[in-house]
Amino acid sequence: MTGLTTGAYPLWGEQNRYIVPIIESIPTGVVALDSSGKIVSFNRTAEQITGLAAKDVLGHTFDGVFTSDYFHNPALNIENILNTKQTTEIQTMVVPANRKDNLHLNVAISPLTSAKADNIGTVLSLTDITRMQNLKLQAKRTGRLAAMGEMAARIAHEIRNPLGSIELFSTMLIADLQESEELKTLAEHISAGVKSINNIVSNLLLFMRPDQQLDEQVLDVHEALKDSLFFAGHLLDAQDGIDVQTELTTEAMFVKGDLELLKQVFLNLILNAIQSMSDGGRLHISTRKTSGIAGTHLAKVHLIDTGCGIAKTELSKIFDPFYTTRKKGTGLGLTIVHNIIKIHGGCIDISSSPEGTQCVVSLPVWSGPEIKND
């Protein structure tokens, strides 16, 4: 039974019989309070947003149903709500009863007046703006990536010029020092250092080039995932107490993309999970195909670990270049992951709690003809 019934609206007569279905059908949550703060209406969308049933809240006081810590905004208290004289909009964040993740809401508070303009209560309109907030966050992230990309391009150019000369000279030096094992070893260290620097520069270039050409082929996502697990095997063997569980769909999930880059995505995510479980734990990896928009399908890869998790204050920064909480980290791993997935037309969602972290990689399933590779 929904919260809007003609019994809940004594001022509405039979001539207004369409008002109830209209309010039930609108995509905005409507919560009406009487002058004492009791909830007298609670439409279907309000139920979906809050995770609460109308039958459980009608007749109860607003502050009795929504405790002080429900809305993450102190302005949304019963005293302010009942004393609102004109429509006021407040943005806040909540964790509904039917969800584990945060929901961003725009709450419009308006005085409820009778036909005689008497104030008989308050109406709260709840609008889910989570997607809008995520788009704003993504736009800011893209802007930061573009700015960092320009800087990285200049740095990479300036470094690679002398780096090429050092690599050439170190190679020549190794060839000339074949008779002196000790000096040859020192020259090899120089060469290895140059290769390490070159790898960092390559990573810089990778995350700043969103329009790079892919070595495209039609491939099964499971191929990239299994290869990444194989390469991470030596770390898993060295790290005691980590149990890797896989639950892969038997159905092939074909996508159009670059196999090596996708392997880099999954390897990065697997290594991050391993590093977060220094005292052991479980890494669960699963795949499934889901429906997308306009008849399309998505190949989804879920990686769930039981590691230390990511603090809420840090979660919005994890894709920023050079941001890291590790002493020896470059802060480019997840930035590169984000960029690779983006150029494949997919997306990545990461949620975390003190019990662990969940990464969900979504890639569009390929529905065209198979690509023949040379």
C-alpha cells in the first residue's frame, strides 16, 4: 500500500481524484508534514529513495523516522523544516535503508498552505541528483587530467631526449666492458635505471593520450583477465594468506579492444587488491553480462577484496594523477586504468568500506563481425 490515499488528504474531494495518481507517478519524492511535524503523505518515489515503506512512516513524526544522522546536513532538522516560510533548496547526502552506497539528494522545502492560505504544514520534495553529481565529478576529473596531461607531455619530452643518449652510451659501455665483470655490472645497473625511467615516462604518456590508436581486435574479456591472474601469480605465491576465488561466466564476453592494455587494467586492479591485504584476505573475481541502453550489453568484471579499504575522504581522489597513499607509489596506476577503460568506451566504479573494496569494470560487448588480425 502506498502512502498517498484520499484518506490522507481530507481537503481533497472527489473532483480531485486525479491528484493522488499524479503525485504517485512523478519521479520526485514527496513527503508532506502537518503543522506538528507528523508525516501525512509519502509517495512511491519517496519510498524508493529512502528505502522506507509508506505504511511504516505515515502518522509518525519526521524526526522520529529520520534521525539526526540520516541526512548529512544539520540544516535538515525538524525545527528548520517547520519554520520554513518560502521554498528553500538544500543538497545533502544519505545512505538509504535499501542501499549500501551514498545517495545525493536535492531537498526542496516548501510551506504547505490551504485554500485559505493558512499554513497547515510543510512539503519536502526529494530529487535524486547522484548521477548529476557523478557527472560533475567526472568533468572535474577530466579537466584535471587534461591539465596534468599537458604538463606530463612537456616533462616526457624533456626527459626522453637525454634519456635516449644515456641508453645508447650505457649499451656501448656494456659492450666495451666485457673483460671487466665488475664495471660491466655497474654499466648494466645504469642501463636498468634508464629503462625504469623510460617506463615511468611511457606511463605518463599513456594516461595523457586519450586519443591514442588502439591495437584493436575482438577478444574475450576472460582472456585478458586470466593472463593478468597468471602474471600476478608470483606475488600471490609470495603473499601468504590470500585466497583468490574466481566465478567466471561460461559464456564468452567479446569486446573490441587492445588486449595488452586491458591486461594492464586487470593486473593493476589485482595488484592493488593484493597490496591492500598485507595480512591476508580474500579476492573474489566474477564476470557477468548485463543489459545496457538501447538494446546493448555490457561485460562486467567485479573484483572484491577484503583489504583495508579506502577512506571516504580519499575515494574521490583515487583517479587523480600522482595521487597515492603508498610511500613508493607513483600515483599513476588507477589514472592509467581509468584512461584505458575510457578509450575502450567503458567505465569503472570503485566503492569501499573498512571491510574491503569493490571495483566494477564495465565494457561494451562487441556485436559486430569478428575483426581479422594480421
